[in-house]
Amino acid sequence: MRTGLTKQEKTTDIWFDEKDPLIHIRTHNTDLKKRLAAYAGQHPDQCRQTDADLETGCMEFEIRKGRFSFRLTAPYNEERRRAASEAAKKCGVHRKVANLYESIG
């Protein structure tokens, strides 16, 4: 969808306070919009779409606290990265993914 907005203008705002039981999310991010819309469809008592701007592609949602989370991940050190790579090679992960795409396409 062409909106005329730059990537810098396509923001995601997430705000909440300690009193309100809801988290308010306003986003242009396509993946997040799809995930929130699907979740709202499956769990309307926990999440709902509150607004949509067709001109800019922005959507707003309210979701109950405890249903939305941020995951902080520590960066891999070189030893952990090497171990993960070796484990993936040993299990044939790369071949499995390639075979999956071949069977779909």
C-alpha cells in the first residue's frame, strides 16, 4: 500500500500507564497489524481494533496487559553463535528448509 509516508514516518507507538488495564498500540507495521487483527478476531474479549486510517495505513488497537509482551534477547557471543551453527549443520536444518521450499514450489 502506497501511503506517501517515509519509513521514518511509519511509526509504532505503544503506550500504557500503571492504572489502565489496557495497552494502546498505534502502528503502520504490516506484520504487527496482521497479527493484532488476527488476535482480536480470535480473542475479542482481550484485544480490539479501535481505529484505522485507510489513507496512511495506520491501525490502532487496545489489548489487555499481560497479553502483549516485549522480548529482550542478549546478543550471542562468538562461542554460542558457532555452537548454534554447528548444531544446525548437524541436524541438517538448511537442507530441511531447502527441501520444504522445493516441495511447496
